Amino acid sequence: MLAISNVTGKDFLKKPGLHRTLVGDGVATSFASFMGGPPNTTYSEVTGVVTLTRLYNPAIMTWAAVFAIILSFSGALGAFLRTIPTPVMGGILLLFGAIAAVGVGTLIRAVVDLTNRKNLVILSIVLVFGIGGMTMDIGDFRMGGIGLAAIVGVVLNLILPSENGGA
């Protein structure tokens, strides 16, 4: 929410508020799971798209989401998408690169010292895990991508010593 707020210049922590956003995300994830789909996290993708397109109107994203949902019921569309060559679909890397750039920009605006070794190690590992597609399997449990990167970042922040000797 902070990243999308920084990109659009609006404070989404105030309106609609973190509590409303988390409830909406929870309802969407529950509904997706109820329909047999995976849990979803969409903030980073939306931030990347908004950054690249500069289309800040939520109605545009709402209509795009509705259109995508309708199209998801079309087997013919899925078959068509599978005909797109892999290098063309590789353009998605631009989106994920933009997401990483927005994140780094947020850190810079927050005046996070990236010359501090602890901060640099955490940022580097989070980027490698998140963008590199790192996954972790423990029995039947599997975690990867942004979720794994976030957890690794929090754990590293807790366990790595600060340069000033504190925690």
C-alpha cells in the first residue's frame, strides 16, 4: 500500500484504509480458494502496471479485473495465449523489474541506508528470492516468490546484527 501510495501520490492508508484493504484482500483470497483457485496477492503487480501506464483511476483497474475474470472462463483464450512465443511473454520481466524499481524507490524515499551491510544483504536476498523464483518445500507445504521473499526479509532483519552492535 505504501508503494502504490508513493506511485500515485495518494495516501491509501487513510482512504480506503489498511483495515478495509486487508478485509477486501482476505475476502478475495477466500473466494478464490472457494472456487478452487490459489490464494492471490496482487499489490505488486498493480503497482508495476500503474507505474508503467500512469493510469491511476481505480475504475480502470476494476474494469480490467472484470474483463480478465470473464476471459478466464474461455478455453479458447487459454489456448490462444499458449500460442504466444515464450520470448514475447518474457515482456512480463519488464513488469517485475518495475515492481523491484518501485520498491527500491520507496526505500530511497524512506532514507534507508543501503550502504549499511545489513540493509544491503537483506535487500539483495529479498530481490533474488522474489524475482528469481526461489521456492521452499517442506513436506507437502510449498512457498515461493513474493511470500517467501517477505518472510525471509523479516527473519533476516530479526537475526542479522546491526552494524552499530545492536539487534
